[in-house]
Amino acid sequence: MNIYQYTAKDKSGNTIVGVLEAGAELEVADALHKKELIVVKVELTNKKPASRAKSKRVKLDDLVIFSRQLATMIDAGIPLVHALGILSEQIENKGFKEVIVRVRQDIEAGASFSDSLAKHPAIFSELFINMTKAGETSGTLDEVLDRLASYLEKSAALNRKIQSSLVYPAVVVSMAVLITIFLLLKVVPTFKGIFDTLGGKLPFPTLVLIGISDLFRKFFIFTVIVVGVLVFIMKKYLSTERGTYNFDSFKLKAFVLGPLFKKLAVAKFSRTFSTLSKSGVSILSALEIVSKTSGNKVVEEAIISCSNSVRDGESIAKPLSKSGVFPPMVTRMISVGEQTGQLEKMLSKIADFYDEQVDAAATALTSMIEPLVIAFLGIVIGGIVIALFLPIFKITELVGK
């Protein structure tokens, strides 16, 4: 992806200068046209946007607090420019503070709030920008910001559930691997020296363990290099579009974790789509944003296909059911929502249901993984310890006789 600097004009004739990341100039022009801007100039630049470097330190919680507080101030009748000034004074994150100051300055210069936010794509997503734009247009910016804060809170809570269910087994397995490597490199060779001194025939498990240890020590550097090369190749492959698609497809079909990832994708789709629809964003624009924020290439392609079908006059439910990604219950509820004119309500109910499903699946996953991890530790590390102590037990028996 390249970084392009653009100059454009809005409907009021105000000049807007910003930076976008895209594959080609045409993509930048298309993105600006969708925002109803007139393109003046687009040029390639190697400079990253100032906010991008600092965006790594802007947490989701900061955006939630910012949205909630700004919504409260606007609802209380405080002008947007003054509200941003107050918030910029109390934001502790220096990078985020600078961005809010710039947003305020742009608004004072005549730009709209959503266009000012669009200059900082590394911090404010398309979802955030389009929802604020819809709020400005409909005169319900405070409601939209409050809804956006609620959406971000629920998304963050959902992500934390998934992370907490996967962190524990990942840490335990990593520790087990490190302990096993230490035993093979340091402990087993020490015992081998003791066994060589004592002499005698060693038990078969001990011979196998010593053989593995000798091979591992002999080819340790080579093994590390091979693993490093494989990891590098895998990263390169996953950075390609084909690799990302295949990996995302594997995640949805994976044993145990597959159903969890699918439920998470459905929950995210429903919550984002519902939030955008409630905020007044058009169906086609909402589908486009949802596809980009899905976090899974397979789901993204299914939503893009749905968007194209809707543009041709089809319903939303039919192409989604054809994709095979969305469960029948979801597509049927969406179909009922379309027919009754309660699509937003149905999407919200689907999101709530699948949030609970993800929570239950994450808890069940943790409960199932714990005994598997314990069994893994017992078999690998316990097996090494037993193989090391078998000759000692044998010697003790001989001495006893």
C-alpha cells in the first residue's frame, strides 16, 4: 500500500488537504468521490501521516471516553468547537490530544467535523467517520456519538473475551516448550554424563531421550534457522491477498476454534451493520464499511458480494445465505427484518444473541483447553523426567539386592 496526499474541495468550496493509504491514485479518487468531494490533486508521498505514528498509543478506551464525553457536551448545548477545546485540555494522551486540537482548528477553518476526522484515518476508522457524517446531516450528532461509544465498548468487551480465553493456553504451552528445550539442552546431557560414568545398559526410553537430546543439540542452530526461515516465509505468504484469504478460511473451519471465530464474525457484522443503519447511513455504504471492518477476508468477500447484489435490486438475506458463512438463523432473521421494515431491530437482536454465544463458547473453550494443556504437560515433561529416572531406579534396585 502507498501513501497519497490529496487536495480536494467539498460542496461548500472549502479546501481539504489530507493523506490516504491506497494501492493506486484511482483508489484515492474513488474514496474521495464517495465522500462527495471534488478531487483537485493526488500525489504519491513517502511521508506517513503525523497521526499514524501516534495512533499506536491511542487506545480504544480513549476513543470510547472521547465519544461519550463529546456526546454529553453536545447534548447539553455546548457548541462543537468549544466541546473539542475542553476535551483537548483534559486528554492525557499527547498524540491524541494533538489530533483533537487539529480537528478543532479544521472546524474553525470551515471544515465539517467528519471531514476533519477523515484527515486522521489511522485513529478514526471509516465507521467512526461515516457515523459522525450521518449524525451531522441528520442533526443527531450527540445520539450518534453516544451510540458509537456503546458500539466501541461492546466490541472491546468481545475482543477481551476472546483474548482472555486464548492467552492462558498460549502462555502455558509456550512455557512447556521452553522447559522442554531447557531439559533437552542442559539437563539430559548432565544425566548422560552420570550414566556413562556408572556404565551398564540403559532402558530403551532413556536411550531414545538421549538420542533426541544429542540430535537436538547437534542441529540446534540449524533448527533455529529453519524455524526462522519458515516463520518469515509464512509471514510473507500471509501478507499476500491469497494467503490472508486462505488463513481466514482455515480459521473459520478450524477444529474447536472455527465455530468461535464464525460466531465472532457474525456478532461483529450484526453489531456494526445495526449501528450504522440506526445512525442513518445508507444500506450500500453500511455494507461497504462493514466489509472493511469484518477482520476476515472470507466474510469481507461475502459482504461485498451481498452489496453488489443489493445494488442490482436483490434483498440482503439471499446473497448472505448463498455465501455459506452466515448461519440460516441469521439470514432468516435478516429476511424477516427486511420484510417487516425492522432490519435494525433484528440485527441488534442477532448481535446480542451472538455476543452471548461468543461468551459461552469462549468459556467452554477455556474449560476444554485446560485439561488438554495439563495432559500435554504430563506427557511431554513427565515423560522426560521418567525416562531420566528409570536408570536411577534400576541402580537403586541392584544396590538393594
